[in-house]
Amino acid sequence: MPQNEIAKQWGDQGEALVFLHYFGGSAQSWNWVTEMLSDEYRCIAINLPGFGETKALNKPTIKGFSDFVQKELKLLGIETYSLIGHSMGGKIAMQIAADAPKDTVKRLILIAPSPPTTEPMPEKEKKRMLHHPDRQEAEKTVESGIKKKLSQERHQLAVETQLIIDQTTWKWWLEKGMDHSIAEYVAALELPITVLASEDDPVMTPDVINERVMTVLHSAELINTKQTGHLIPMEDPDWIAEQIRRTMKPGNGKQDGIK
């Protein structure tokens, strides 16, 4: 079960990597990725407000999440860092990169990110997900989002983290947050950006990534994999960790990788 703490850390040396989880997740959703990177990097995963038992914002906004993360990192004494965001965390990561003082965020790695424009979701699916907290619906959300079978531990975590999310924050994201465009604000970002995605993701499909993410982040590098769904950090943490290491190496150039 998620711990009652805002930041979860692995490793204490090397460059700082800051991880922001997906809608439905928590800092612990990164357990398997960060364990593989903590020998070389200081990894910090944040329980965003309303998630992982972190107190919710009085009025959730994308900007409010950005301010919260920057404040927590300052308290941790982290002045520069690379930012890794998954799904909802990707959209918040883009906002942080645009908000933070110049050269604070060294690099953005976005994993199946919620687009900087708007995130499409069928109204029927949105209505279903608004039944929260509901274990049966949480199970269905996990199963409909993955392509690789999760271990019992990972599956249980993916379900349990949904059930402890603040109700107001949950509704805000589904009804407002995912449809709030920050495209104009982040289009001018001048830092290395890598997008990691799956061609078989049923949530952030290739069309969504290409039409709503890459058209805004013109200089971003897109690296695709296959046979994983939307919960890539839990479905295939080895691939995510490998791509983060590759991306973090000095002087790495653009390249397309299909697994």
C-alpha cells in the first residue's frame, strides 16, 4: 500500500530524476523503474496532491500541481533535475518545465503523456470512471489499459492506488484537467524532450501521440515500443529504465527505436 509521504526516494547520488505518476497511480507506481536506476541516479517520485495519501489541493489545477511539485523539490534541496512524467504526470511535467526558472529542468522524458492539448476519452468511458471509489471499476480500468499481464503485486498496487484517490481530485481530472490545454504555453519549450510510447497503447494511441503531442512538441524525439499497454512503467519497467539511461547519456542523438 502507498506510504503516507509526499516523496519516495531511491539512491542518494548522481543526477536527480523526478518521477510524476499517472492518473490512478502514486509514487509507488515507479517502484520497479527506479530500483533499476538508483545505482546511478538519485530518483525521487512524488505523490501528487490527492494521490498516494497526499493532501489534495483546495482547488486542483494543472498550474497548482506544478507549483506543488516545485515547492516540494525545493524543500528537498533539489535545484536541477530531469523530469519523467507518465500520462497525467506527463502533462504536469510539461507545465513544470514551462514554469520553472531557466535551466532548472534539464530534460523531459514523457511516457504515454496526456497531451498538452486535450485528452480524448469516450463519454461512456468517462461516465464509467466517475464511479469512484469502486473496486470492480478499478479492476476494469487496469485490465482495459494493459497489454502485458501484471504480476499479482503490480496488479494489486494498480488497483489499490486508484481506491485512495481524493474524490474531488478524481472528478476534476476527468471533467476538467484532461481537457485543459496548455499547448500554447509549452510549445516554445527549449530543452531536450523524449516521448516514450507504445504502438499498442489503448489509451494514448499512436494517433493521439502523433496528432496531439508531437505536433505541439516539434523538437521532441519519439521512441516507440510494442506489446505493452498504457501502464508501461509497470508492464515493462526494464524497457523504460533502459530508455531513460540511454536518453540521459551526454550527447545522445535522435533515434527511433521499435522494440
